[in-house]
Amino acid sequence: MNPEQETQVRSPGSTMQKNIPLCILVVEDDPSVADMLEAAFRTWGYGVWLARNGQEGLEVVTTQSIDGILLDMHMPVMDGPTMLDELRWMGYQVPVWVMSSGMDRQALQQFIREGAQGFFVKPFQLESLQQTCAQIFLSNDA
């Protein structure tokens, strides 16, 4: 999906840019969850790309400007841990938050050691996600 919103925003670590929203990649194989997250991010003023698995996610990252990734852990074709490993191996340092309903807290903390910025245990509150995004991007604007 192509981001269509135009707003005046700051990209992480850059000066003010006109008409370029911060862009989030949602990598989620459940269409209802992906649609809900897309609607929420658009409401909050972000551009959004969707991918159904890690392989599609990597294709988006290598062809589009992405400011953050929300990455599900359990997906077909390429799962979240493999995508995160590939991202870091390829040198992409974009902030990544992992999400999963079937992993324990210790396993999610392992992903932080491997390069994720944080995690959400499903189901989670959208307000928590919105606050996390605001904190990450505001801290990167300085």
C-alpha cells in the first residue's frame, strides 16, 4: 500500500521536511490486525506500508523510505526473527518493535538484544503503541 497522506513532519534525525510523513511498515500476516494497525497509524498522521511476511517486508525496506517497523513474530514464508536478522545484517538501523501473542517475555527481550527497540504482547492497547511511536520519533528529532 502506498502512503497517501501529506503533512509537515520531521523525519528522525533530520531537519523539517514538507509534505513527507513519517512512514511505518507493518509486517503482519493477519489481514484484520494489519488493517486495524494501518487505520490507526494513518489516523495518527503516519504513512503506512503493509507486508504479509518478512520477505515482503524486506522488499519494502529496500525500495521505500521507512522510518519504523512493527513486526509480527509468527508469519509464513519469512518469520519476524529472520526478517530482523536480515535487516541488521544488511545494515538497516530503522527502529523495529516486535509483537507477538505466543511468546514469553524472555523471548521478546532476546529480540531487543538482537536489535529491536521494544515489543508489544498481543493484545495490546493502541494508545500504548501511539505513545511509543511519539516517544521514539520525538527523541530522534533532536
